[in-house]
Amino acid sequence: MSAYPTLDTLMSLYLGQDSFYFTGERDASKCIDFYLKNESEETKAELLDELFDFVSEHNDALTENFNRRYRHSIYDYADVCGFLELINDK
């Protein structure tokens, strides 16, 4: 079982290669908006907890570990911290 099931769902379903068919959007920020609009407050809280845990556990090589785990997603691979902040700020 994954240590980050909520984050995995966001990245594979809402931001995965086929995300357009699920969200109707091609832009990662709009896909995140779709996710947040359609998920419960409990799920959003779980996502924030998992983001914090991921950053804490992979802080020494955050970008490398994030990109390895979520390499098939449509977000901008160059700025993982900015991407995570985007999710947190929404």
C-alpha cells in the first residue's frame, strides 16, 4: 500500500497522462482546481498531510524523488516546490 494514496490519486488520475479525459482540462492548475472542487474537505486535508509528509521524508532529494514517482504527470517537472506550493495555496 502507498504511503501517499491521496497524492497518488491526484497525480495519476487528475494530473496523469489521460487527465484531459477525466477533467476536461489540459492545464495542471485547472486540473487541480477540478480536483479541489470535486473532493471532500476530508480528502483535501489528507492531501495536505501527505504533501507535508512527502516533503519531510524526501527533503534531501525532493525534486528527484517526486519526479521519479510522478514522472507520467502533466505538471512542470522543473519546479516541484512551486508545484507543491500551488496545491497548498489553493
